Amino acid sequence: MLGRVNHIAIAVPDLGVATTTYRDTLGARVSQAQALPEHGVTVVFVELPNTKVELLEPLGPDSPIAAFLEKNPSGGMHHICYEVDDIIAVRDKLKAVGARVLGDGTPKTGAHGKPVLFLHPKDFNGTLVELEQV
Ligand code: CO
């Protein structure tokens, strides 16, 4: 059911500082910042040979990562994104076994223009899971 790791996301308090750290200190290739108002975040992608790291900064007063950063003021690992072939089929299979899909269960368009869903961390070993249809 699960394919590749599409990205690992890290919530950061200051996207400019985090971008500088990854680009200049760690020598990685980083994307331009991209505002995603529908998700309440601004993102920068760190492009690695085998996957990506998504740096997330809160956008707007109702950002879903604001509470996370309150608990983790210097930032922290926020979610892991796995690729799936058919997000609706995967969602329905997970719901059938009692896993909680966040929101109303309708996929939203993610940072790559593809459908995404989030799964409740309590159902997946304390880790917020994002599924992206590729
Ligand atoms: Co993500």
C-alpha cells in the first residue's frame, strides 16, 4: 500500500534561518519559499538525492503547526509523507479498520499539486502521517 517516502517535514520557528542552515551550513539544495494558505503553512523543500525535507513555518493565526511549535519552540519533526497510488482506496481501507483520517476525509491539494491526506498520530505510533497520491 505504501510507496516511497516523499518527504519528511520539520516545523521551524523561522523559515529564513532554517533555509540558511540547510543551504549554507549543510550545503543542501533548497527551493523557493511557497505559501500554502489552505494548509496554514509556508514551505521550503530541501532537495536531497533520495527524498526531500519539508521545512514548515506557520502561516496565519490558525496554522495547524502553531500548537506544535508552542510545545517545541526550537522546531521539531512534524510528519512523514508516504506515497500511495490510490489515496481514496487507501483512505477507505484505513477507515474500515478504525484509523482516524484528519479533517473531513476529503483529500486536499498538497505542495506538489497532488492530493494529500493526514492520519491521526495516535493511530500511527505517535507520528503524524501524510499520504500523497503520486
Ligand atoms: Co508534508
